[in-house]
Amino acid sequence: MQDMTGNVALITGASRGIGAATARLFAERGAKVALVARSSGEISALAAEIGESAIAIPCDVSSYNEMAAALAQTKEHFGAVDTLINNAGVIEPISHIADADPAGWAKAIEINLTGVFYGMRAALPEMIKAGKGNIITVSSGAAHNPIEAWSHYCSSKAGAAMLTRNAHLEYGAKGIRVMGLSPGTVATQMQREIKSSGINPVSQLDWDVHIPAEWPARALAWMCGSDADDWLGEEISLRDQTILDRVGLS
């Protein structure tokens, strides 16, 4: 089990699913965690569960000022931000392009793509000064394949995947470790929303084919260590047996 003592991680979308599982696992392994989400009650309850190694910071990732303030608050409380986990994301509104609500479509882009940029923009200056840092963005197979009624999600995830590659190009030589994680289908609330839509083959999947949120959490912890250095600047997939073996999820 990887020891994360001394690592301060800010995790967006930390109120449930992958974000909450990651916060619990990182804290179990010795990290300090800042829980960032719009759901203040849920992250406050999770922070109370984890204990003194966690703080809850209500924040909308689609606001740069709020993201910058969350990074500053984390640094003030814990002394640094060593790791940024860009996990916040939305799948709604699921809709065909001709029927899509323009405001809802744009809001999904703001959260899934612009929110990732805001996190990077807020975290990078201090990481560059320190000469180290991890920036890991939760991606999706939807970044690379069109899916019916998911134009907003596919477009935003594709943009975030390219943003990850750009960040590695610009800052990899400065000690910043940038990667993406494509977890596959995970048993979270998002999958329930997908299921209820009844649109496209993903909504037809049986629930038992989805992996538990603890799997991507373990992958994210592994990605924070040097054993993952062969994949810097790339997107790791939990559909890859090599990765599952390295993470210990075989």
C-alpha cells in the first residue's frame, strides 16, 4: 500500500462517487485532503468522518475566483497543495444536439472543461515554485468516441484530455506530473442518471458491470507515485490489463 504521508491533495467533486472514495483512501494512506464540491453539507459530513486530515471547501469549479480561493485556503490550512485531482464533472443534460438546451450544454462545458483549466491555473504557479506537483484529471472513454446524446460530455472530456497533454508539454520538465485517468464505467450517481435516460448503449448496461469507485481511487493514489512515471502526459485506462496489474486491481 502506497504511503501518502506528507501529500496535500485537493479533490474536486469530492462529495460522492470517485471523489469521496479518493478522499477516504488518500487520508487512510496518510495524505491531507481538501474536499471541494458545491454540496457543502455532504463534504462537511465527509470531512467530519475523515477527521483532522480533511477540510471541506464549498466551491463551484466553474468559477475561477472560487477555485483560486479553494487552493489558497488549502495552502493556508495545510501549508501546500501537492496534488490536484480534477474529478468534478456532470453528465446532464443528456440530449440530442438539435434538442439540447444551450445554457445547459454550455454549463457542462464550464464544469467539465473550463473547471479543469481553472484548477490547473490556480495550482500551477505554486507547484512551479516548488518544482513539484501532481495534476491528475479524471477523463472518460467519451473523450475519444462519440456517444449519442452526449455531445456536451464527449466534447468537454476531449478538451480536458488535450488540456492534460498541453500541461504536460509546458510543465513536465519543471517537475509537474500531469496525467489523465479513464476509469471506464463506475457505479456512481452519474451512472444512475445515464441509466434513467434510456438513451444510447451505455444506459442499457447491467449495473453489475460497473466497477466500484474504490478502483479509480486506488489508481489515482498509484498515479501520485513514481511507479506511474512511464505514463506522464498520457491518459491511463482501467480497461488496460497492464494498468490493472500495476495498480494491484487484477
